[in-house]
Amino acid sequence: MPLRRSLKLKFATTFALAGLLLVLSHAVAIHLMNRHQEAQLIDQIVADELEEVLQQYERRGIIEGMPYRSLPHHDVRPDTEASSLRKWFRANWLVQGYVARNPGERVSLPGELRELEPGFHDVHSGDNRYRVGVREIGNARFYAAYSVALHQERALKFTWALLLSAALTALFTVLAGLWLSGRLTRQIVDLSQRVARLDNAVADQPLRGNYHEREVAELAAAFDDYHQRTARLLARERAFTADVSHELRTPLTSIQTSSELLLEEGLPAKAHERVERIARASARLSGLVNVFLLLAREQDGGERDAIDLRECAEQALESVRERAVAKGLALELAVPGGLIISAPRNALLVVLANLLGNAVRYTERGSIRLAASTGGLEIEDTGQGMDPGRMPELFRRFRRGDSHSGEGFGLGLAIVKRICDQLGWSIGIEPRREGGTRVLLRLAP
């Protein structure tokens, strides 16, 4: 049986995936927005510092601290937030200003700045990253190099905080999805349990009165209507089978009684044989009526008796012997005597008679063998065999092993399968390598 998906798990998974997608989308959007705002802030700082370099040069004609041969390394102090940013930038060498009035002075600049054109640039110096603004006025170029170490530290902390919040939100979404899916499917689970407890009688209290949600109430109402129709149908079937069995039992009893009385009289040998045949046929028909009546009532096929398996097999073989002899077939019985099993006798006879009759019908020459096997019986024939692709259809009603030949309406194996299912027996059909067919009947202990 294929593994079935859980509706509750499907609801929870869908809700969790939707929530997770929303959380991740929101986190990515916040991260990108933060990066964009940080980039704008850095460019604004660099532009302000570049303007300060220009003003300083205009006032004094020089830049303090010139010249620097390299961009220094900076460690971000933990008390950064407590001090003025501009004051802290300059005190910790996060901002450096440069001016080069001719190509000769550019040689004294840090190597990372010499070839930069006017505009904004990202420059790496070792492990440090700088945002550099370059402005050209006449032959002079002005530089402002701003270390973004502080921003990188803040961005890293913000990213970790964002990831942690996204993970916690995703976990909450999964738990909320499981809880909500449980509430959504609770009434459906309750309805399935109530339906499983229904019997074949009309329910006193309809299922629809137990549910308030419209969709679940409509589903319960559909179950109520179907259950009522099924119960009425079964009631009519039981009444019909009871009436038919009663009407059939009376003439069958009359036939059996008359046959027994005739057998006690001094009849000629041929007449005596015919009367015995009539008596056996009426006895089989009486057993069939009992089995079919019990199956229609969904009972277990009758009381289980301790029966001799060989004796039952011999009786089933006798039911087909005349047809087998007429076709020249050999009947072989390989069931040891004294093998006692507990089973409904009439049901087992019906199953064996149908299986043997089917073997005789599709075997034109050779033999039919009924033998004991582990836990049951097997029937082998030397007939025409069948296409393995058609075997799954053999137990369906109105299906025959050969669609172009043979007698009957294809009900025998369907009846056998129904009896086996009801009694807990298993039956299988397989082709023989030597030709023909093998039927395996496993009887429940």
C-alpha cells in the first residue's frame, strides 16, 4: 500500500514554507536597504571630508600631516558610540586628506591613491577597506580617504542579529503552522473516526450535528446520506437473501428427502446411480445457498468445524470428476489423510469446487493435481495457461481466463476471492514453467 501524505503535515509545511519565504524576503530586503543606506552615509561622509580638505587648503595652502606614504591600519574601539564621530574619525586616523598639485607630488601619495581618477572609489589596503573621494581643480587633485572599518563592524553585527531574528521567526512559524494545522484538521480527524465506527444500521444521530464549520458539516452530511442509502440497500439485500434462502431450502429439502427415500427402494443400477447424482447435486446446492446467504450477510462463512482436509478434497474432486473423465483428464489427489484443519466446511467446498471446475474448463489434455502445501492447498493443471498480464483481472466479476473460449460468465473466481477475503484466506494464481497454471490457496490458522 503506497504511503499516504498527511493533510495536517501538508498544511503545516505549506504554512511554514510561506512564513519562511516571507521572513527571508523581509530579511533580505532589510539587509539590502541597510547596505544602501550605509553606502549613502559613507559617500556623504567622504564628500564632507573632501570639502573640509578643500577648505583647509584654501585657508592655509597645505594639508596637515602631509605627506603620508601609506594608508594606516585602524582598530575600531568599543567606545566609538560615546564620542563625536568627526572628532573620533580624526583622532583615530579614520580620515586622511591629501593634495597633489602636480604629477611629481603624486609620487609621494600612498600607492593605492596614485592612479585614481576623480570620483568615488573603493580601495583596499591590507585588511582595511577605504572609501576614497577624488576631486580635481585645475592641476591639483584633492583626496579624502575614509576607513569603513567601523561600518563593516556594525554591518557584521547587524547581519548576525538579522539572521538570528529570521531563524527565531522561522521556528515560530513552523510551530505555529503545526498548531494551526492541528486545529484545522481536528474536526476532519474526528469525522473519520466517527465514520470508521459506523455499522450497517441507520445511525440514530446524524454526523452533521457534531460540526459547526460549514465545509466539515457538508462533508458529514454527505457521509450521512451515503450511509443511509447503504444501510437501506443492505437491509433490502438481507431481506431478499433471507426470502430466497427460505424459498430454496424448502424444495431442496424435498429433493433430498425424496432422493433418500428412492435410494432405499430397490431401483435398477442405472436409476440408483442417477438418484445418487441428484442427491449429491442437491446437497451441494444446499451448501452453496448457505454460503452465499452468509456472505451476503457479511458473516464469516459459517461455523468453523474440525474437518479432514483429504476428505473435503475428495468431495470437491467428485464434483468435477464426471466432466474431467469426459475430457480424458487424469485427476490426482496428493493430500495426506488425517490432516485436520478448522474451517467452514461449506465455504471450503465452494472454493475448491470452483477452482477445480475452472481447471477442468481450461484444460484439454493432461491432468489436474490437487496437493497439500505449506498452510494450504495448491491446484496444478496442464491446460493452455494464460497471459500473465491478464492475471490481475481474473478475480474481477465477469472476467475469464480466456476471453474467446470457455463456458460460464466469469463469476466463479470472483466468488472464490470474496469468500477468501471474508475468511482471511489468501489466493494467488501463477503460470507454470512446464505449461498450465498453478493456484495457491493459503488457509488462515
